[in-house]
Amino acid sequence: MSTVVVVGAQWGDEGKGKVIDYLAGEADVVVRAQGGNNAGHTVVVGDTKYALHLIPSGILYPETINIIGNGVVFDPEGFLMEVEKLEGQGVKTDNIKISDRAHVIFPYHKRIDALAEASRGEGMIGTTKKGIGPCYMDKVERSGIRICDLMDREVFIEKITKQIEQKNEIIEKVYGGEKVDKDEIIRNYLEYAERIRKYVDDTTVILYEAIRAGKKVLFEGAQGTLLDVDLGTYPYVTSSHPISGGFTVGAGIGPTMIEEVVGVIKAYTTRVGKGPFVTEQDNEIGDRIRIAGNEFGTTTGRPRRCGWFDGVMVKYAARINGLTCLSMMLLDVLTGFDKVFICTGYKIGDKVIEHFPASLEVLAKCEPIYEEMDGWKEDISGCTSYEALPENARKYIERIEALIGIPVKMISVGPKRKQTMVRDKIFR
């Protein structure tokens, strides 16, 4: 078997879409296993840009099977809009498989999401208001509605009627909001059910058989390690598990079926929303990185906070994901800086912090310990081999390899497919 997991090793938005698109060219199957259409990958092929949210990046390869796994929360309306847009760009979409065990997002999830976020005031989490969290809440509470329920008209109507009654109580009496329309939801979702029926299958069987047959399987991560609900910067996290372990549950496979785990990093660090950010540069440097890297969210358009590379955080990500290698993205963004900085540790007063802390109060007190390195002025966007990079760019990469303790196998110097260097094979 040949299985590769791709995860974000920072706060998401690392450029996973490009890595996944590149590797999908070799893959027979590409799998999404958590999150929903709150995630976003941007892939550039030639002069065409594809913005993917729920559909796996393997969709750009006509022969590749694309699985939306049981761990995903599925928005039928969002999915169908994405299908329509891709087909309008000439992309074939009949090679998608949706797990019949995936939970379904409904309008009341989105309404509660927005109302709950507004009620937090200054304590807002920064949710995309797409209903992701409330849908996972129903899943854990064991009151959720799955794709297999949606496929059965009578079962669906019985379950959704009860849910809408309960959710309207919450919307009106807890948040003072306007209740959702039951008849409209039932009518719309029965229509969605017929439109997505051809895609629905038991994806755990498809995936298991593909792996047993020796097919190349790529597991596509969404969000990033530091957004994991258990191991991220809680509560400023997502509602699922974007770490490598999340694939065993969210795709329905055993842990022994994962061979390679690629951690995608930017050559610097970004995050969206609130919470401590030790290496943040809320100054001209941060502005320069943001503009050069076009650091605005694929799904939300929100400007990202920017800072220097945080080695403490990525070492943590390497440990909890079991990373076997790194893929460094957006190295070209650092071109032109006289000096570049790598955070090698944290300190609070005279105390050095060696491991990424759980407490946000502790993290907020941490100051970065920086290692300063000479930058490079040469344009690297046309480099096609590692050896063609300027010496200082290579030194920067090699210092990060030594700090994290694993190799950088892929390097990106621009948004296009051809602006990717592969130093060593990832699929075996």
C-alpha cells in the first residue's frame, strides 16, 4: 500500500491545496475526513484559479476518486454550488463519493452559529458562521442527521421535524432570533437529496479496498494542527481533528494504514482570528509579508495576522502528528528581507519554555527567542531545483530542518504547479 497524509502544521492556510494538488497527480484516491466548507484550498493550474472548500483537491484529475469521508460535516447547498462552479470551469465531477455516515448541516446550524458568535461579544471565537460547530455539537449529542437519513424520505422528515422544533426553541428563547421555516427546509433538502444521491456510498469500503489493492491514497487535511479541538489553541480552534489521527476516525481506516505524514508549513507564520501569537509582527514587517503572500482567507477573505517562523509550534506539530517530512510553502515571500528570523524557543522572564503550552494565558506571556539569519535578494520564483536557490535561502531551509528534526521534501516558490521543487519522493 502507499498512503500519504497531508496536514497543516501551523494554524491552517499553509498552502495545503497546492501540495495536495501536486500529490494528487500521482494518487488514485483523495480523501477529506474532517471539517466542512469552512475550509478553503486555492489551486492554480496555468492561468486558472480553483477555490475548493468541501470537494477534495483531486477533483482536478479526471481519473482520481474523491472521497468526502464520514468525519466531514456536509452542507448539501454548498456542495452543489461548488459542483456547479467547477463544472462551469470545465471540471468533471462524477468521480466524487460522499460518505453515507457524514452528518448534514442545516440552516438552523448556521443561524445558531451566527447568533452564538454574536452573543460572545469580545470573546468571539472567529467562526465562519457556516454551521460547522453546531453540526458537530448535534453529532456528539447524538441528535444529528446523517446522509443515510437524508436518503430515506420518511426517516428524514421524521427526524428533521423534531430537530427543527427543538432548534427553533433555542433560536427564539435563548438567542432572541428568528426561527427557521420547517416546510422550506424539508422541501429544499429533499431536492438536494435527489441531486446528491448519485454520489453517496459507503466510502469506508471503497477506501479499504483501494488500500488493500495497493492503490495510492492521499488523505487531504483541512485547517491546521493548532486548530485541533483537543490539541490546538483552545478555544480558538475548529470543531474537529485536523491532525493526522483525525483521518483514522474521519475516513474509517486503521492507524496502521497510514505510511507517510507530510506537514505543510509556510516559510513564516500566519493565523486568522483571536488568540496569542508569539511571533506576530504587528508592524511594517507583518504588513509586508501579508501583501507579498496575499494573506487573505480563501473562504472568508479576512486578512491574516503575520509573523516570523515559529519553530516551537512546528516541533509540537511534528510530535503530535508523527510527521515524516515537511513541505515548505511561500518561500518566495521572504525574498528581499535583509534579515530573516526563526523562533527557536519561548521565554517568560528568565524561564525558557521548551514545549508549546496548553494554557493561552501562559502562551500570551511568552516572548520569542529568535535566531537571526541573513536574507536573500535574488528572485527565486523561477527556481526549479533546490541547488538553484540562493545560498542563504538554502541555509534557512536547512536550519529549519535541523530545528524540527525532519527533512523538507517539497519547496514552493510561487502559486503555480511548476513552481514546486521536490527533493525526495513522497509516494513510494
